[in-house]
Amino acid sequence: MAEKTVSGGRRRTQVLWRQLLSLQPASAVTLQAQLRAQLITAISGGSLPPSRPLPSSRALALQLGIARNTAMIVYQQLADDGYLIARRRQGYYPNPAVIAARPQVVVPDGLAAAASPNWAIRMKRQPSLQRNISKVADWERYAFPFIYGQLDKTLFPAAQWRASCQQVLSGAEALDWAKDRYTRDDPGLIEQIRDKVLPLRGIWATGEEILVTIGAQQALYLLADLLFDGRTTVGIENPGYPDARNIFAQRTALLRALPLDEHGLCVADRLSGCQFVYATPSHQSPTTVTMPVGRRVELLRQAASEDFVIIEDDYETEVSFSGLPNPALKSLDRSGRVIYVGSLSKSLAPGLRLGYIVAPAPLIAELRALRRLMIRHPTAFIDRSFAQFLALGYFDNFNRRLAAA
């Protein structure tokens, strides 16, 4: 009977630990990292009382079906970090100080639950109701995944990106990126954009004329927030980029659909009365038409005669599948009427979220001040790493391989 009782208790303990620690061998996260994270959650959340020792590394490994070394390493790491206390010949115990540090929520007596606010009448607008771009999360399992703007893991230069990040984390200036830059951008990235990226599009700019953004999407939002109000008429290609339309619609209802033909945006009377015109001349979205130079000159002439500003979204700045990239509309601009929006991460990895704006210095100064109110500055580590990625030639090499793929 005693043996059965011991055996039953052991089975219950095994079930308990399997429920508490659910490891996924097929996950991209290592078993060691999974075990560490789940034990920290259990300790910090109070699921493991400090009076009871954790199973031995051998017992835990058997219960979870992992190598004993994995359990031993995690136990030692957690002891080094203060989550566990090692007691000689007794094992590892949860640190009571970690459990005691949990905030204690005490509801005062007499505080009754009240009605929640009616958020529907408080919200000034509901962006979720707009017609938005929708992309399935599991697009890779489809036989024909016609989903644009996604990462092809087989092409991503992981070794080169890792080397760029490691260089930023080592050397004399290892933590230079960690300080608060306030409103400033990483000077190395600005230099690389100015000297390596923009000249390929025929654009020459000073550092004061460039602002780094979290993707081209934020660039469009900043421009709309600074330049548009309810009285602003904005022309936008039809069909065009839905997110640009939705961003602009947050600031003005005076959106004017502009027709296209086989050469892209039509230069016609429809542009008259617009204060801003949004266009994608290098690779029209979604038709992929490239606007010829003659049409571009006509557009710039009408912008001067009708006194409107062009927002050029060169969203595929990095990629050219037909030899040398076409010069940007901005490269033909001699009167400062073109605001240029570019991307650095669309082809490499959209999750990096790197874009930029090229515009006259006074406008960039105001955009920089506006960006400060939103995010202060983009992630400095990513900016510095990408600057290294550009400086070492990895980005150019990647784009050459992409064009040949």
C-alpha cells in the first residue's frame, strides 16, 4: 500500500510540473530559454512556494523529457541571477525576496464596481473601421503566397546582419548607441543614407535635410500630422496605397482620387486645386507602372504653376529588377516642391522598420520636433547596426543577390 501511495504521489508531481512547465521542442526558442522563462514566471508569480525545493535536475529532466545538462544550466543561471537559492545537500529553492517583491493589490472596503466608460462615444474616430490592408499570419503555408512586403527567410543575410550587430556591441564605442539622442538621428546612418543610398536615386542632400523614421509608414503619418488639416485638399492616386489614403483621411476629408493611365499618374486639370499630391512614380502601387521622365517633367511643371507640393513615396528604393534604378522624381526637382519618402528595410526585413524623409531643412526641423513628441527618436541600436550593414557593403550585396534571385 505504501509503495502505491509513493508511486501515486510521484505521478501527481510529474503532472504538476508538466502543467507548470510546458516546453515546445519544435519552437525556434531553445529549450533552455523556454525553461528559464517559464521558471521565472512561476517564481515571480508565486506558483512555487519558497518552502519547497524544486525537483533535482535529474528528476526535472526526466519529467520534462529534456537533457539533464539543460536543467542544470538553467538552475545555475537562475541562482546566479537571484531567482533561486542553492542550499547545500537540499537543492534549489525559490528566493522569498523575489516573491515578496510582487505588488500587493488591496481593494479598499466599500469601493464598489462602477459602470465602465462608453468608449464608443468618447473616441473621436475609429481607424479600425477603415478599409485596411489585411495579411494572413500563416501566409508561408499557402501554395501560392501572393503576399507582398513579407520576409523571405531563405534570402535574409543572417550572418552579415549578426556581424553588424556584434560590431555595434563591441569596441570603444560599444554603448554609444544606448544614450538618449533626444531628437537627433544616428550620424553614421544619416551619412550612409546621404552618401550611398540617395545618390543611386539621383538625390543629393545635406544631413539637415534627412530625417530617419520607423518605416515609410511613420514618415507619411508625420507629414500628414504636420501639413494637413480639415481644409487641406490632397490628391492621391486611384488605385493607390490604402494605408496612405487612411493616414491622410485622419487629417482631412478632402481627398481627391487621381486617375492613372499606362504611364502612371495623369497630369491633367484634376490636379488643379490640390495643395498636396501623393504619388508613387518609380513603381506605382499597385499597378507597378513606372512614370516616364517626360511625364515627370510635366508633373513638376504643373506643381509649380498650380502651387502644390508632391509627396513622392519611393517605397522600393532599394530594389531594381531592370538594371540601374530609375532616378527619383526628387532628382528632377529644382524648386523644393518634392518631399521624398524612402524605405531601407522593405526588401531586407520589414520588421526592422527603417525609413526616411528628404525635404528642405526647415521642414525637416519641424518634423524632427514632431517626432520627438511621438517617440523621441527611432531605436538607436537598430539605426547604428544598419549603418554598419550599409558601410560594410552587406546591403548592396544583398540587393544584387535579390535582383538576381
